[in-house]
Amino acid sequence: MKMETHEIDDRVTRIRLGGRLDTKGADEIEREFSSAVLHLKHNTVVDMSGVDFVASMGIRMLLEAARGAKLRREQVVLFGVQPMVQVVFDRVGLGDLIRIVPDEAQALAVAREPS
């Protein structure tokens, strides 16, 4: 699993994920991902376009980060979700808990909305 982090501005961080977000993939990046979401004190947009598979551990990682961000009045927005991954997210109702939008422009607009 690959992860790249980029601070877009003083309010938003973009995280780009690539690979399989299965148990092994989540284990590889969970600490770094959580740190990027929770310790930078920014809203986070997550580019999921490079993720071709997601399992329960990956969903748990995303949910925990989003919950932690929400406690800080920040948010996590996912974008670029591949169709097969979106099917999984739809089945578990992830979109009810984490905002999912089609592209980065929309994710940035949501992340920059006043809280």
C-alpha cells in the first residue's frame, strides 16, 4: 500500500492512497494515515483513485480517522473512488458516515466549507 501526503493550504491536507486497502495494506499505512488525519489539524481529502480493493480493515481505518476528525470539528472527504470499491462502500453504508464525492475539486470545495 502506498500513501502520499501533501498539505494543500493551511486548512486542507490531501492524502493519495494506492494499492489494496486490505488487512496487509491497512496495517502498512494505518499509523501514518491516522497521524496525517488527526495530528495536522486540517480537513483531509483522500484520493482513492489508486485503491483497487478495500476490505473491512481498510474501512475500519477510514472510519476511525473520520470519527477522530469529527471530534475535532474537522472532516475527511473521499474522492476518486473506483467503481468496485464504491460497491463495497455502498453495501456497508460508508457514504452515510464519510462524505464521498466524485473528484478532487468537489472534495476541496467540501473541505473548505465553513464548519
